[in-house]
Amino acid sequence: MILVTGATGTIGSALLRELVRQGESVRAAVHIRPLDVDGVETCSIDYDRPGTLPPALEGVDTLFLLSQEVAHEEPMVEAAKEAGVKRVVYISSFKADTDTFIVGQLHREIEQRIQDSGMAWTFLRPNYLMQNFVTLMGDDIRNEDAFYDSIGDARVSRIDARDVSQVAVRVLTRPGHDYRAYDLSGPEVISHHQAADALSDALGRRIRYLELDDDSFRRRLMSQGVPEDFAGFIEDVNRRNRNGETHDDTLTDHVRNILGREPTPFPRFCRDYAPLLGGH
């Protein structure tokens, strides 16, 4: 039995559908949003109520661990160890083992807890998701034909969440991936100006990237409901990208090696998601 956390998210939902298609025995752990998928057993968990975790882990051999808040992952690791889970596949962050920034360090702490638990492990460390252009910037693209950021002209690698999900399926269902960490990138590094050009081609209208200064961008995020501390984190990451202080321009071959094909290029992503962004 595989327990999938983050089952209603961008990566988890695609992973869940593919595991069901392949006939795997799978259980989905949900917290806020309901889930109704044929062939999937569901359970409700609340990371702030540790007593909800052991029932979700009953009979589970493998845990797919993904949470929007790193703080939630520590109690799940401890609960999995106590429940006798044999293996953990963990969605971490890009280059977490060498990252000096707080988010990378927090993910690395969870990685180390998993390594110390005695359970077998695989760490998947994706870079920026292409789907952020839909989930975070989609409203602006649909309504204003523009998106806003403070990353400047920095070029970073972006990966399609569908590729991350497919890598996770392979890791979960095929041998040979225990005790390995995979940094996952797309096939190229691109700037926001290049992203705007690709979106324009796919949507059939001009999409602009509008660069903001750090303070204006942080305030814009907060006006859209982003918590102040997380808005500050995004601001700091953008500043580090502009200054060349991150690993985000690094390309890896793990997607190619695991899936036997090239990662999805950004223009293909734009064409596939054009209907969600007001394309024809």
C-alpha cells in the first residue's frame, strides 16, 4: 500500500491518477480539499492533530511525502517510522543538500530525519514548477495579458509538474531508486522575458512580463493574500537569483535517465495549458 500525501495538489493529483491507472494499491491522505477518485481509498489527516496520522499509515509500506509546509513533514516522518513504513519518497527542494537558503536548509533537515529513521528513502528535488504560471500568475495572464515578478533578467530552469509526477511513479513502482537523491530540472534555463514570448505564441496574443522592484512585488503578493513571511521569502529568492547566488540555472539529466525521454520544454507546457490561460 502506498500512502500519497499532498494528493490534491499539482504533483500529487497527477501521481495519484497514474498509480491508479497502473493498478497500484494506493491511499490518498487529504487535509482541507475533498477528493473523489475512483479506485482510491481516502483518509483525512490533520498535521496539527498527530492522532490522525497513525490511522492513515495503517498497512502502508511506502509513503509519498509532500506538504506545502515543511513543518508538517517532521511529525509524518516520525509517525511513519512508528507505523513500520518501509520506504519514503520525499518531495524536497532543488539542491537541498548544498543550499544555504532557509527553505533548502529546512528540506535538508527533513531529509536527514528520514535518513536517520532506518526507512529506505528516495529524495526528489524539483526546481521551479512551470505550473506556477497557472496557479500563481494565471489570473494576471488571463485578465491583464501580463505577469509580475521581481526576478529581473535571471535565467532559471523550470520543470513541468507532470514530469515530476511521472518520475515519482517510476521511483514508487520500480526497483533501483532506494537511497538516491534526484535534482530535477527542465531541459533549459529561461528568463521571464523568454517565458512571456512562449506564452504569447501559445495564447495567440501578446503577454508581457512586468518587472517590479522588491518592495512593490512583496506588497503585491501580500495584497493577493500571500502571507507576509512567505512573500518575504519569494522576494529574497528573486534577489538571490538576480545576483547569481543560487543553483537555479543548473540543468540535470535525471528526468531523461529515469523516464527515457527529454523533460517537457516550456513552449510545450504553454500549448498544453493554453486553455487555462485564456488561449484559443
